[in-house]
Amino acid sequence: MLKRDIQGKFALKDDDYRQVRSLRVTDETWKALGIAAECFGMTRADYLEQVIRDNASPSITWTRDRIDQAQTTVAELGTTPLSVATLETVRDQVLLQLKLGKQAPGYKAALKVLNHFIAALTS
């Protein structure tokens, strides 16, 4: 929940003043950004700031490492047989880490995506 000051205005998260900016994105991108932010319990602006701060120094090596890591993960999953029950247990653990109620739109969206992911892995 966003905190407000005595006057009812949103409290500043840090000492840096935020100016109002605009951003042109598609409706699908806006929805995806909202879901991703809600899963972390943040606003879209906070989520964008965190993504930019975490990835502030892009480089060729960084991209290559991420691709290599993804390929390794896929290879490990491909060679290790996982039962549907195991995948569902992992799904439930991931959903618990979101710290959202089961009726929250972010929880429902994540559950739907993870169920599709499990179905794709097992088919």
C-alpha cells in the first residue's frame, strides 16, 4: 500500500524529487508492466526505476552471460525428468513468494501463466 503524509499526499520514497514524465507504450505493454509491478507490490514507476537501477550498466558480456545461463537452465530441465506434482509444488512456492492474496489480480495472472508453463513442459 502506498503511504501518504499528513496532508493526504503520497509520501516521498526518498529525497529525490520525481517529476511527471510521459511514456508511449502499447496497451499490452502497459498491462504487462502493471502485472509485473503488482507482483512485486510496487507502482509502475517504482518498478521501472528498480529495473533501470538493477540494469544500469549494460554491456556485451552481461547479455552473453544471461543467454548462456538461460541455455544451461533449459538443458538441465530437459535432462531432468520432472513430474507434474513436482512442478506444481514449485509453482506454489513461487506464488507464496509473491506475498499476494489468492484473489489479487497479480496472483491470478501469475497462476495462469505458471499453469500454462507447466502444461507446455509436460506436453
